[in-house]
Amino acid sequence: MNVAIGLLGCGTVGAGVVELLARRQDKIAELTGLRPEIKKVLVRDLDKPRAVALAPGQLTQNPDELLADEDIRIVVETMGGIEPARTYMLAAIQAGKHVVTANKDLIALHGLEILEAARAAGVDVMYEAAVGGAIPLIRPLTEHLTANEITDLKGIINGTTNYILTKMTETGADFADALAEAQSLGYAEADPSSDVDGLDAARKLAILASLAFCTRVRLEDVHVQGIRSITAADVAYADELGCVIKLLASGRDRHGVLSLHVGPALVPKHHPLAHVSGSFNALFVRGDAAGDLMFYGRGAGSLPTASAVMGDVIEVLRSLRLGVSGRATRMILPDKRVAALPDEPVRFYMRLTVADQPGAFAAIASIFGVSNISMETVLQKRAKRGQAEVVIVTHATPPHALAHAVEGLRALPHVQAVNNVMPVEEDPA
Amino acid sequence: MNVAIGLLGCGTVGAGVVELLARRQDKIAELTGLRPEIKKVLVRDLDKPRAVALAPGQLTQNPDELLADEDIRIVVETMGGIEPARTYMLAAIQAGKHVVTANKDLIALHGLEILEAARAAGVDVMYEAAVGGAIPLIRPLTEHLTANEITDLKGIINGTTNYILTKMTETGADFADALAEAQSLGYAEADPSSDVDGLDAARKLAILASLAFCTRVRLEDVHVQGIRSITAADVAYADELGCVIKLLASGRDRHGVLSLHVGPALVPKHHPLAHVSGSFNALFVRGDAAGDLMFYGRGAGSLPTASAVMGDVIEVLRSLRLGVSGRATRMILPDKRVAALPDEPVRFYMRLTVADQPGAFAAIASIFGVSNISMETVLQKRAKRGQAEVVIVTHATPPHALAHAVEGLRALPHVQAVNNVMPVEEDPA
């Protein structure tokens, strides 16, 4: 039996879905007993040349041609953005259609509304492609690992910043040059702020943390720091310390109290996350029974994202075939308290710009002494123009104690700047 | 509603299942609407002290007390080995019970028989824990990635050999010493042959390849080489070449022709698999749409394996709740041809023991020249007692050409031994 699909949007991901569905139509029919077929594709411009083969009759600029077509059982949303995607998706759900989406912004901001609408309408909403591209993350967290209390998530979930930081590490380039290269290759957008300021990673973390910790995480619960201030000097010091700099998203659940953070960190070179290069993504998950797990793969791109979308479409087809559509949705458990700051002691890196004067180092050391923070490593480089650079790595220190010390350092007349305070990751157990 | 579970075996994994089920009973009831309870546990010795709390009435030495108990809906098998596990499992299936197993040997050797019996009886058989311990592998391959044509599997799927090779790399120990340490810590068995000769990895590869490549792979289709012949010298040379030695399981599907191999290989230090240490496992999967993916985590142990077992139990409960038990089994597609040898050109490492005589190197070089194999790296170390060691890394060479050259080398009077011919992995794309 054929199952008609409506596709909202035919950009990079949508075109991948059209191509992959054509490639695998027979196999999917064999596996599920149902043959998916793309009936209508909503596009902005009917005449734009496309890389994929679609009949002129399949294209439309009118959303109602999909949403009001009773023949269409599944709507695949690859438009991105909040509106009109949200309105179309809710309309599809209310019309009894199952929805598969790759839209992380929409799920992060309006996921609860959409999932509740789906439950009320008895339809499936699947969004494996919204986080981590091709990497199976959503279903492992909601299915395979449900016997675990998940305590930690940590990962690289933004490909643009990872490409930029990888370039800076490999070539010694400064942030601006690496960003310009990423833009020229299409890995970063003209306005790169959503990526480089950490917002994209924060949205994905909110989705992952909601599922892993069985609660509702709001975007504003995530403490976010971007990578604009990372310099070639930081990258070089990190290298000297046996580390690379990565933008990490991390979430912790400590007995129902959550802490959620996106920001740059030093990762030791023998840590598996240190080797996640370029546009790849990786997520560490720690469960009380499973221990440490890592999932790694392409976090974006046309066919990788389409792989996750089509995996979801196949699951929707299986549920249709078994007659259990809309009945597998997980419940959302009560909100947990989100802590203001990460509260576990960690090692910290910081780079100070210091006046090259006698007594400067003694003044700095005394601030650390008063705050009861011990230093693990100190690197002091030759001064230029009366300025010295001092890089300090502390022993494990509670974040509030460090914040207090940083205030003290900033108040010192010798200290001209405290740059890039970043946690230093420990090796996984 | 309560669902009674019968547990076959209460060793390391079984005890983990008892503990984890007790920890998560309430959460599972909340998620699935069904409350799992362990009713009976089959053990060999009723009086053995156990780490987990079981009432005396829960233990039995009589398998019929589980298998003939109509109240028991799910049988969890953690005995290991072929018999009597196979007989009990088939009896449970025929009695209409769902089965969750961690038994890789049984699934690798009798998986088809068991899955066909399950299909006939309309029950679920799940075996996520049989490969990769806590790591979700079976379901990603059979569900999330089904829109892909999977072309390559490559990974570290035996923790014992990985522990031994990691020790050899970190301490410079020889194989025998590293094995003895692994045995004293309980990571290797008194008779270590199933692990160190590669058979355990071969069984797991047969299971993974059957699922990934949608065919039936027999154990005898897997070409197997163990790690007994790896010396501290090989480990040191690998280090000099920027590599570590790992026991890799690899499977390839090239347009329906399979090649399946377990054996030691040189892995570049910046390859993600190089950083899989100790008892951890990792599997690379390449799909035509998804690209490269990696799954990493604890490959064995009580709670990690129990995490996978309980994930399967929860899935069985969901199917029970939805009334779709036994209906989600994937079809097995026709057999594919298994190639005799890996057939793609790769770089090879070899260590030659050579008489320290004039003309020896020229003779070796001429064999390579005649076979049209070019050398990428040559390391020759100072001779002792008239013997020199020559390590050669070739450029990418078809395996049959290399086998021919090795024959030629063995025939040379100068060459006393050709040790440990191993492929050198390329970096992932």
C-alpha cells in the first residue's frame, strides 16, 4: 500500500529527503509493508532549478495543498525557523497527520506545545534529525537507556564552531580568519551569531537534557558562552597544556537539580572528544548503569540529516502498519530545579594580561592564596611592550570560589585583563 | 499491572539485572504502565552467597519451575553458552514467553533458528546486550539507520584483547605479562583462547554484519586472526609509526559481496578508535546517507550489560502494552556472497627478521619491486647476534599482491621470519 508524504521545504535537507526516499523506496516497502511516496512539496519558488527530480505537479506554493489533502498521511518539515513552520506543523497535527521534523529551533522553543497537540490528536511527532544530524541520539535516550538514571551529557553539538576551532588548532589561524573561511565554504552563515555565540548548541542541549533528565528544560535555563573571544594564543597555550579548545554543551542532573552549560573548554588530547574534528558532532552520555557512552557522527548536511529524517519516517510507517500510531509518546515528568551555576569543582584555565612590573606575580599569587585556590600550572611568556601574559591552570576549584578570585584579579592594578576563563575537562573514567 | 519475569542464571550479568530492575521498577511502571517483577531465578547452587537480595523462594534449580509457569511472561537469559541455554530458550518461546538474552554465542550460532521460532510463536526475542554491552548497536542498525545502505562496520568489540593491547601500549609489557595481569584482574579467563584468538569478536561481528548488511552471516564466513603473536617490539614500532595496535573487527558490503575479518591492525593515533582504551568497545558504521558514525561505551560488566538487558525488557513491556508483541521482527534478506579475502588495497605493516648480511636489504627490496609494491616507510634497527629487524609499511596494496610478496620474502635465504603482517588503518574521511 502506498503512503503519501507531504514535504514542507526543499532546501538542503529537503532535497536530501527526496533523494534518499527515491533510493530506498523499494527496501522500505519490503521492510514495512508500506510504500512511501512524495505527493506534494511546498516551496517558495516554483521555478528555481533543483538538484532533485520532482515533477512540476509535485511542487506547490500553497501550504493548504498539503495540509488539506486527506490523502497525505505524513508531513515532513524541513523548512527550519519558527514561523510559519510552527503553524503548518500544528495544522498538520490537527488534521491527523503524522509529523517528522528536523527543526531544532521549533522543538527547543515549542516542543511541549507540539507534543501535547500530537498526543491530543493521536499522531506521531518524531524529531531525531533535530539534534546531531545523522547520529541516533533521541531514540537511544528515550528508549535503549530508559533503565538508566542519566546523570551527565557532554558533547560537541555545533558543527560550525567545531569547524572554526579545528581550523584554529590545525593552522594557528585567529578566530576572524577561521570564521571567514568557514563562511566562504558555506559552513557558517553570513550572520554567524546563532552558531558562534553558542545559541544553536544551547537549543540542542535543551532538547537533549529534557529527554535525558525526564523534565522540561527551557532555553533560558542554559548558561551560554560563545567562542568569539578565543584567540590563537589561547589555542597555542591549550596545545602546550596537552589540550584542544572545544565548544562543549554539558548537562548534569544531581538528584533532581540540573545544571546546563554551553561554552568553550580545554579538552585533553587523549579525551575522545578531542578527536571530534571539523563538522562532526559527538555526545557523551553517562548513565548510572551503562557508565560512559559516546555517540559520534555527522551533525549536519543534506544526506546525513535526511538519514535521520527517513529513519523517523520508517518508524512512523511501522506504527501505522501495527496500528499503534500516536501511542508511543513518552510522558514528560515534573520540572526539576535548575541550578544557577555548575557547582562541582573543576580545573580552570585563564589567561591574564599583566603589567610587566615587579610584584605583579606576587599580587596574583596572593589572590589565589586568599581564595584558597591552588595552581596546577603557570606559564609566563616573555613580555612585549611592558605586558606579560600569564596562563594559569588551577587545581579543581568550586566555580563560585573561582568567580570570587577572578573579581579579585580584576581589581588588581597589575592585571590589565582576565581573558577566557574556561574549564579544563577531566579524562573520562 | 504486574508482569512476572523468569531469570535464567544469576552470575555477573544476572545479578546486575536483579539490582537494576529493583532500582528502576517504579520508573518502568510509570513509563510503560506495566510493573516488571522477578518471580523465579534459575541457579546452579541454591546456597551460594549472592550480592543481590533474592528471597529463598525465588531461587530454583529446576528449569520447569520457570518454563512451565504460565504466570511468567518474559524470560531473561543470562546463563551464557550454548546448552542448556538454547533448549531453555526454545522451550520458553514455544510456551509463548518473550525472551531477552545477553548470549552472543547462542545468537551467533543459532540466531536464525531462535528468531524463526519466535516468529512462529508470535513472541519477541531481543538481544541488544549480546554485542557491545551497554552500547546501543542492535537497534540503531535495525531501526534508525534502515534508510541507509550500510557499507562498512569497523570496531573494537572485545574488551579482553583491548585491555591487553592497551596495557602493552602503556607499559611496554609483552603479551604474556599483559595477559597474566588481565587474568589476575578477572578481565581474561583462565583459558583465554576465545578472546585472544579473536573468536569472541568474530561471533559478535557475525551478529552485527547480519543486521547491518541484511543477510545471514555464518561464523565460518569470518576470517579470524588473534593477538598472541603481537610482541612488545610490534607495539613499539607502531608507536614510532604514529599508531597503536588494536584488534579490529571489520565487515564490508560491496554491492552484495561481503568481506568479514577480525585481526590486529595498526590504527593512527588521531583515529577515534585509537583512543578506545581498556575494556571499552567502539563500533564505526558507515552508511551511504549517514556517512561515518561511531558508538562507544562499556562492552561488558554487570550493570552495563544489565542496562542493555533492561532496555530490551522495557521494549518488550511496551509491545505488550500496545498489543503488538512478536510483530516487529525484521525480515532476513537473502544470503550475500562472502569474499575469500578483503579485496581493497590497504597499507600493510610487517616486521621481518633478517640475517645481517650484505645484500639482504637489496633482496627484500627486489621482491617488493617485482610485486609492484612500493614501500612508504622502512625502519631498520641495529642488529644483534647477526640478526636485523626490518619494519616495512607499504603504500596501499591489494591483499593478494601482498600475500604473493610475503611468499617471496619467506623464500629468501636472508629472511628468517615475516612477523605480524597487519593492515594500517586510514583516517576516517
